[in-house]
Amino acid sequence: MALKNFLLQIAFILFLGLIIGLGINFSLVQKYFLGDFRFGFISLDEYSSIMFITLGEAEELFLERDALFIDSRSKEAFQEGHILGAVNIPFEEYKKEKALDLIFLPPEGTVVIYCDGSECNSSVELAKVFHKKGLLDIRIFFGGWIEWKGEGLPVSLEK
Amino acid sequence: MERRRASCIFGKMIRNKYILIAFRLVVGGVFIWAGVSKIIDPLEFAQNIANYRVFPAGISFFVALVLPWIEVICGVFLILGIFRYASALLLSGFLAVFLVLITATIIRGIDIDCGCFGSLSTKVDYKLILEDSILLFFSLNIYFSHKSVRVKSK
């Protein structure tokens, strides 16, 4: 009987947390079921200039030479291989060195930011920084280096 | 038998009710603070969970919406003395999971923020293991204080 009461108490606490958590964040839950937050956890209302793109869209932009590809991985990872023509902005290193403030990019151009793939966070963080800098068209290629290389698309292995 | 043995081990340390009250205040206070700091920005917390590279995005998202509220509820209950043993057991479970995640993250060599206190989070490191272990010790003490009273009265 005591065990039953104890389990009921645990269930009550979990249920209360569930109801309050989902209730207060109901607008976020709605957005989730409308397709938001499937790749990264940024509100696309708040970061209106940021868009997540697929491998096909990234390839199209690459072939049209219509966008600047930015690799947000570390210098070492970039040197081991990157998308052909991409420039390296190693987010974590620049963040530590406070060098992100020194980067200037024209607001009108399209940039495609990528990192290691869906397990990487630096592309999203760098996109947020660019949004704050006023860039108008920021695309995050969430499949990243892993997906690009896996498809055998053009890469550079120059050190 | 195992429970009884465990409760005896903890029982030696937790009979003093003032120490137990102090434990409840510390653990409850830390979890209220931790919960509130994550409730402020659930998306940041969701990203912090995703950074551990263990859970898929959907699970990270829903855990980030619900977990901080459970932490706050348990913290408040612990301080007020409502369902204190259930709260202590739940928080002990959370702390045990956090410890496993932190240890695995260090072993895998992933350099991330722990996400424990929202934007005030520190990096995942050995200091964090120590802090969580101390909190786990406190919360298990609170939980086993209940058991030891029962065993003693038998």
C-alpha cells in the first residue's frame, strides 16, 4: 500500500510537470508539429533570415555559384577536406578569440553554412551571429560535410 | 534485504533532522535554480541536450519543455516537505542519468556546455561530476531517511 502511494506520488509529480511544461510551451509544441525544430532549435520567427536546406538545395546553389559556402568546423577539420570553394570560419575558435565581431559580409549575399552534419551545432550558432550582423539570406546545410562527401560531390583536399 | 542494508548504510548519517533539512534546502534550491534558468529559454536547453549527441531532436525538444518543470516541482516539494521522498527519488534518478551522460561525454571527448543552468552553464568536466555526486549523495540521504525510519520501526 505504501509502495502504491509512493508510485502515485511519483506519477503525480511527472504528470504535473508534463501538463505545465507542455501547456506553457504550447506555442512551441504547435510549431513542432507544423515542422519546426526538426533540425535545429532556433525559432524561425525570431531568426527570419535563416533557412535550413537539404543536400539537393545546397548542390543547386553550389552549381549556380550563387552562394558563399562557409565551413564552421575547426581549422584542422577544414584542412582535412571541405566543400570545394568553401571558406573556413571556425566558430568555436573565433568565439574564444572574440574574432567573430571582426567578420564582415555583405548583407544581400546568400551564405550556406555547414559543419559536420546533423550532430554539429556550430553552423546554427554561426548563423545566429550572421543574423545579428544583418545578413538577409542565411542557409544552413544541415547534412553538412558528411552528407556532401558521402554523395561524392566536389570537394577540396588541399591543405 | 538489499534495501535494508542500503538504508542502514545511509541511516548512520541521516538521523540528524537538521542535517536532513539542510540537505533538502540545498538540493531543492539547486534544482529550483536549475529548472528556472532552463524554463527561461527552452530552445537553448533543447540544443544543449541535442549537443550531447545521444537523443534525437524530437526527444531533446520535449525533454527540454518538461524536465525543467519537474525539477522545479521536485525542488519546491522537497523544501516544503510535500512528497519529499518521491521528489528525492526522482531527483536522485535525474542526477544519476546526468552523471552517466557527463561521464560518457568526457570519455567521448566532446567539448560542450552542460546545459545545467541555462545560459549560466559551465563546461562538461570532472568538477561537474563531483558537484552532481555531492547532490546525489544528499538526495539519496533524504530518500533513505524515509526507509530507515520504516526499518527501525519494524
